[in-house]
Amino acid sequence: MRALEGVRIVVTRASHQAEELARPLRELGAQVTLLPMIAIAPPADLEPLRQAAARCDEYDWIIFTSANAVPILSAELPHAPNDCKARIAAVGAATRETAQQAGFQVSLIPEKYVAESLIETFAGQDLTGRRILIPSAAVTREIIPAELKKRGAKVDVVEAYRTITPPDAEQHAAIVFHELDPEWITFASPSAVENLVRLIGAESLRRLKIATIGPITSAAVRKYNLNVATEAAAQSVTGLVEALCAAQNCAAKRL
């Protein structure tokens, strides 16, 4: 029997990313329901990003903290990404892969896929006067720019995209939770947690087992007094799939 045979799992990733997680879960026998809780929208004002992209060769570093920012910045560059003079850092395997596919030469990726690990990776470098561009979501954690500025860097954080709730999310969620009786729900970002709780309330999630991609997302879950049944050890889609398999296997052994 496959590791997740017959297990009913909800995937809340954005539509353009959902299959990356849904496919391996289906291959392991799971019954997967897609319930996108975030969608990617253009920035409220594209001009700051365009201006930063036009000056891309003036930066020492460009840091991608999310794969979503990569194609948006790429589209505004005055030349091909592989001709960019700035060195490229990427937080997370998926972000690195997306950047490389776009043509960027990624020269730095932290050991762990969180902002704090990126700061540690930069620890041995002299950043005094270094210019750093961070294309990011409209609402983003401030830890990276704040720490880099403490070390003397000149940091430009530019809005590259916004995360919004899909227009049909509430109606779709009602069908999923009232008719399909899922056992597990997966979260790969705090935004997905926030949006779903806002739509259906935390109480509706209390009977489900919750799987998260990492500690930042887990913190968003626990903020609503919900329990995280399993958290990916490696903060990636593969890590999340492995965590689900391990948790389901442990549950089966207890029966």
C-alpha cells in the first residue's frame, strides 16, 4: 500500500504552485483537493520596481526571498538576467530554482530556508556601503533589511507583487469543509493561514490535522491556538511531503 493511500488532503498553495505539492501526494495515493488561499497580483505601483530594475547593475546584491518576485523583476530588467552584474542570493530551494530557470546565476543560498539563515550566511562579509536590492511582497518580514542595514549595507526594498485572496476562495472553502470531509490541510505560507482563518474561522480547522512547510508558517497556525500535527524538517515541498508520510505512518502504527 502507498504511504498516503486514501488520505484526504487539502492543498492551500496558490494555483500556479499547487501542483508541485499535489502531484507527489497523489502519487503516494492521497485524495488531494486544491483550495488556493493566495493569489499573486501586481504591485500597487509598478514604477519603483521599474526604476530599481533599470539600475540593477548598480547593486552589489539582489536578494530573492520568494520565487514570486523572480519573473516580475526579470520582466523589467534592461538586459538578460544572466548579464546582471549584481550577485544573486535566494532564500529556499524553490526560489533558487526559479531564479536559475529565469537565467540568474545564484551565488548564495542559506543552509536553512528562512530569513535568519540568510543573515548568518552574510555574517562573514563586509557589507559597509554595499547596495542591496530586495524585490518582495507588499507585506514582508523586516528582519533581512533591518539586519543588513545594521551591518552598513544600503538596502532598497521594492514591492514586486501583492498576495491577495482568490475571488472564489470563500465559496470554494465552504464546499471543501462541508462536503468533502478532509483529514489533513497543508500550509506553505503564513498568508494562506491568515486568509483561510479570516474566511471560515479557526474553529473550522480544529478537527483537521495541520501540516506546515516550516516554523514561520507554524507560528501563524499557533497564533490561532491551533495545533501543528507535523512540520517539514527541510523547508521545501519535498520536506512537507516527507513530513506528511512520517506523520501518517506514525498514526497508522498507533491504530
